[in-house]
Amino acid sequence: MMPENRNIALLIDAENISSKYIEMIIDEANKYGKINYRRVYGDWTTNQLSEWKKKINDYALTPIQQNTYTTGKNVSDFTLIIDAMDILYTGKVDGFCLVTSDSDFTKLVTRLREDDMFVFGMGESKTPISLVNACEAFSYLDKMLAKEKKNQKPPKKEKEKEKPRDKEKPESSITPLERIEKELKNIIKSNEEANGWAYWSVVADLLQKKFPGFHPRNYGHDVRPITFFKKHDDFSVKIENKVAYIKIKQKRKKG
């Protein structure tokens, strides 16, 4: 099914995701199809979601109330999961967009895919790898926002060196680029023709399935993947009759 013909249910965990991402959430979801459901979950009686309340009308979101019965638990989980299954059984959608960084939804994603649903996720870099890999595609909102701000603001003057803050950084589920490159070479070798070239469409599809969260912007380059690898020293890219190919460069022997 072509993306433009896909009906999408957009389900947002407001207690886990900041409202500052809403515009890019909508834009990103629109790339995968038509958004039929726009639901955002949380306890709307608290002040915690005050910023989300300001966005509801502007983005035609439907707030779903979940009362807090226990402490120390993201209460919107339960209602969102039940809602997702109800929507699934209506047969009105072809895919789900789940916006959260909570690994508790991993089982939900797996269950939806068992019913042949296309499921893509959005969250921050702290999202556990289990949830990222359960989705068919995953976008890191904090990386997208950082790139957007970088493009909008002029470069700042150099400031005094700040003290290292590595210990304060949250863990990231973004796969190291070295591992992406290694797996890309394996995929090319498994699908290359006698001349060493492999169809990019085949390679790109397999790479996306292996690493749903992969995108060049995660590594500071907001370009298409094929452009990203074209500039890489280890790969060659060509286009013939509108068909793209990729191969591993043969390293020249010294001497």
C-alpha cells in the first residue's frame, strides 16, 4: 500500500512526550498517510499537562482522560493500549503512529504488527531499543528538533569551554554509526550482483528493517540516506535509468 493511501491512528502519550514536538509529530505522521485519529492521553485534571492543553485546539487533537489511581506509574498507558486495540478491531486504519519513549508499549507494537498493522514510533533518544526495534520505523524527536533549531539560528560566537557533562546525559538508544556501516556492508554483500553493485531500494529496505530508528540526522546530517552514504569513503553510489545502486569501495593496496 502506498503511504498516501494509508489511514493512520496517531496516539500520543502526553505524560511522556513534551508538547514542543507537536508540529513535527504531525508533519512526520503525514508522511506515512492520512491521520484519521488524533488522540492524546493523560490526566487532564493536573497542571502537568497545561502546555498540552494549549495545543489541543490548534492541532485538532482529542484529549483522552485517564484518572490517576496509582502513584509512580504512567497512567495513560492503560487507556492508550485499550484504545489502540479498539481502533484495531474497527478495521478503519492501516497503521498506527505511537508517540512515546516508554518501553511498556513494546508489547502493544508487537501485537498490532501481528495483525499486519504498519506501526511507526516517535520518541526521544532515551527511548529503549526494545521499543525502537519493535516498530517498522522510528523517529527521534529531540534529534529532529535540534537540527531544526540549528538551521533556523545563525552560528553563535565561541564561548568559554564548558565543563564535561557526560555523566548527566541520558542513555541513548541511537545505534552507533560504526555498527550501521558494518551491517550495511553485510547487506550489500548478501545482495550484490556479479559486478559488486546492489539495488539501493533493496539495501535501504533491509537496513530500515534492521535499524528502524536509523536516519542521518541522528549523526548530524539532515540528508537522505543515499546521499549520506554517497559521501562515505567506504561506499560508491550510482544512478542509471532512475535506478540507484550502491557498492562497497575496493581499497587500494599500498605499494
